[in-house]
Amino acid sequence: MKISRDSDTIEIDGPPRFDYGQKVRSRMVIRNDGTFPGKEIGDVLVNKGDVGYVASIGTFLQQFYIYGVDFYESGHMVGMKSRELELAEK
């Protein structure tokens, strides 16, 4: 498995790409990396194309915004980077 490094990106120098309550769509499959309780490592949490709403905005490593997205159909609240999301409605 290839690990994606974003070490040159300092996303928090600007405003968040998404705002609270915005409807977003996952651009990729998201698997449990061990931080989601009640699921095995590697279990699929979000499929590409799943729709959810931004419920929280935090930061990670003083570098990235992390969006807590409520994927209401699956019942999962998943932390995602902006590159993993797109607006569901323009």
C-alpha cells in the first residue's frame, strides 16, 4: 500500500475549503485506519460517491483541515481531508 505524503502543503494558511453544513461527496473509498471504533482495520467506512454533511472542522499536524463529515445513510462520522471531498451541489 502506497502512503501519500502531503508534507509540502500548508492548507491552514488559508480559509477552510468547506463550511459547516455543506453537502459534500467522497471522491474516494475511505477505509478504517484503526481510529474508527467498532470496525476492523481496513473495513470500508465510506464509498466513492457517498454523500454527507460537514459537521466539524479541525486541524491535523498544524498543516491540514480535517472535516468531520456525517455520512447519514451509513451512520458514520468520518474525518476527511479536503482532497478527499468535493461539493455535492454547486
